[in-house]
Amino acid sequence: MANMVMLLSLGLLGCFDRTIPAGDPQRPDVVLISVDSLRADHLSSYGYSRPTSPFFDQLATEGVRFAHARSASPWTLPAHTTMLTGQLPSTHRVVEDGMAIDPSIPVLAEVMGAQGYATAGVVSTLYVSRMFGFDRGFDYFTDFEILTERSNRNNKITIEDVVDEAIKFVSKQSAGKPVFLFLHVYDVHYNYLPPEPYASRFDRPSNDDDPKYKNYFYFLENPLTAAQMTHQINQYDESILYVDDQFSRLGDALGRAGRAVQWVITSDHGEEFGERDTWGHAHTLYSEQLHIPLIMSGPGIPAGQVVEGWVGNHDIAPTIAGWAGAPGVLQAEGMDLAPILAGDITPPPRAFLAETSRFKTNKVSILEDDLRLEWNLNTDKAELYAPLSDMVEQTDLADARPEDVARLQERIQELLGQPWEASSPGTVQTEEFARVLQSGSHESLRVEPGARFQVLPYDAEVRFRESLPNGSKNHGPWQAHGGEHPTAEDPLALHSDQRTTGVEMDDATRAQLEALGYIQE
């Protein structure tokens, strides 16, 4: 009998990966996965007809899938800042690539480290790199020296690199030490170039004659043919399958070591495939851009649940901090989803703001009371959708429901605040593609003393032509972020303690970013 017990014990030990130490079953590892550009509706567990995501689907079956999770931004930098702080772009203000998160704002990695986790961040794009402060709080962080060695624009930093680094980090930890991993992968971002056998799974492999992504506006004037768009979607789906398989490899490695894991699967934003007559992301706030997957699975998370209410990517950081025993430590606007995961409540009614000012666009959105307003500040055009019944947002209700449009526009302005205040009569002026918000969207706005207003984007230059008895006087420019603020002697005041850190780019870096498509002049 003793020999049988010994043989059984040896057999069980053989099931574990001896290159990875055992974890603490009372404190599961936490693995936060962000798949750049992944639309929720291209995962099988979200109803997609293709088998793109068997591992993610398994996690959804074993845990909780949020049917209506939303990002606060349709591009990488502000979306990930929200994901790792729990703050909306209207609060953290990291909305352009001249800005980085201010060191005074707590980030998730700092909280996890303070709670005794070994922390590692492994990322594969510039806008989640150390240049923008994403290394803060991690014991180990690598962005693969992305500006000096390899270009993720051509997918040379692959998910295989990311998973290998994650396994290597866990392997170096002492037994019983819980781990927090933040893993960002770029393989589902254009250009979609999965390796074989994935590249032939749904279609032929890409070739040199295929259209290469240029920019969002180019394809408005030069749309892909139906066959070309179908091929891009096929390659996109194959890239998802490639990513899913590699994360399954990570799951297998941790499982063989006997480590308990709480998984969070999500994305920063989605991708447009012709729904608005072009291709890409960052310029609109429709569902194909902002409906992201959110799956949570692991110890303490009930299996087989689907949450139908609205949640946001600003809920991710406070939820993970709560798992680590540090609820409320972050300065988060999002909520800890623990009661919802436990099935105690449904998500409460909230307003979900989103915005983008990327590449001369200037749009804001609000989702509240199951209505979503898309407001183009450059044209002052508003669109209204009912996304629960119109998931793809094709039926614009703005003309039929003008009262709801006006109400939601006022609500946006209320939530964004009015930090600028005039002390003299005059005219507020902004640069091209910026707008002054005060009961509407204006390039310039006549104001009286005491008038309050907001300017979007937050780094826009603001000038003021003061009306004087003998003429007028020009003041400024000022910027809420990235420039000078008005002083007490000036006719405008800025009432805000919101801060960002500036990011300096030399000419060589800027030229490289233009070549990669990150900057468009």
C-alpha cells in the first residue's frame, strides 16, 4: 500500500512542470492579457461563427463573460492607461502621444507589488512601453527595446516572444510566490501576419500584392474591394487563433506547475472592417471600435455566468486590486466587479464616456440609459443609437429623438467639467480641430466674465482676445496639458489639478514613428 501511495505521488508530481515552481493555492496568480485591436464579436464565445478562440472560450465557460464591456478609447495609449489605472481619459488626460501618465496617479502594478506579488509586464508596442511610463511598479518589464531593435509594425515582436518571457519570469520566482503578469500582444493589430499553419487556416497566406495599411483616411478615398476586405478579415481571424493557441501554451505551462490562476482576457479597442466605409481604428467611437471582450476566470470566480449589463475597461484595475486584498487603493473611477462576479448584483446604471482626438479627429461619446450618443465636435454632428437592440449601431435615432440628443450632450459637458473661466469679456479661440464646449461645439466663443467652459482636446492651445474699452488685447496661448497655464493676472483661469507628464521625442524617433504609421502629418 505504501509503495502504491509513493508511486501515485510520483505520478502526480510528473504532471507538474518542474521548470516552474508551485504557487500559493491561497493566493492565485493574476494574468491580465490585452490583445491589441481584438473585437469582442470575433470571439467564438461572443457568438462568432468561426472557431477563433478555443482557449478563451474555455476560460469563458469556466468563468464569467461580460457581454457588453466597453473601452473608453479606440486607440492604444489612452485605453491602456485607463485599463491599468481605472481612470477615464477625461481624468488621466493621456490622450495624445506627447503625454504620459503622471507619477502621482497610482497604477495597478504598484498595488500588486505592495500586496506581495512578483510583477512582470511584457508588452509589444510603443504605446504601452516605458517611454509612456508603463514600466512603473513592475519588478520586471520589457518592451523589447522597440524603438531601437525591432518594429512591431511588421509583427517582429510576436506573442511567442511575450509568452516565452512570461514563462521565464514565473520560472525564476520562489515557490509559493504569487505572480501578477500584464501581457500585451500586437499580433491581431494590422498588419495581420500570422505564421503557418494559421496563415492558411481560413484563407490563403498574405502576399506582396495585398493592400498594406496606410491610414484611416486613405481608405475612405481608396476603399478595399470586397475580396480584399474579406482577405483582411480572414487574416485577422487567423491572427486571433494564433494568439489564442499561444496563450493556451501559457495556460498549460502554469497548469502543469500546479499554479492557480485568475485570468482576465480583454482588449484595448476593436477594429473597423468597412462598417463606416473604411478600415482601421482610433477615429470613431462606434461598437466595432469600443465593444471589447472581457472574460474573468479562475479560483473564486463562478463558472458559466454571462453578465448582460454594461461594464467598462476602467473596471478592470479596481477589480484586480480587490482580488489582491487592496480594494479602494487606486484612484479609480471604475468599480470593483467582485459583487457582480459573485452574482449578488447586476451592473448598476452608469454613464460611460469615451473620446478620441487622434490624428485631427475630435469626438466624444456617452452611453447612458441604454442610449449612446456619438458627437463629432469638428462638425457638431450628433448621432444617437440604441446599442442593446442595434448592436452594430446602424440606425441613427438623432432626428427622431432630439430631446435625448440635447440631454446627452449636456450630460457630456457636465461630466467633462468646465475648468476654464473668463474674468473679462472677450473671445476664446482655439487651434484648428480643437473645440470649445459650452452648450455646443465652437471654434471660437464669445464669453462674459464668469463664463465656464471646456476645451477639447485637452492639449489644445487656447487664446483669448480680451474686449477692452479702447479695443482689444490678445492673450495666450495656454494649454491645460503640455504648455503654459494662465496666471492670476490673465483674463482666463484654469481650475484643474489634473496633470500629465510630457513625453519628449527627438527627430529620429519621430521620423521612425511616422514610418511605422504611429504619427501622421
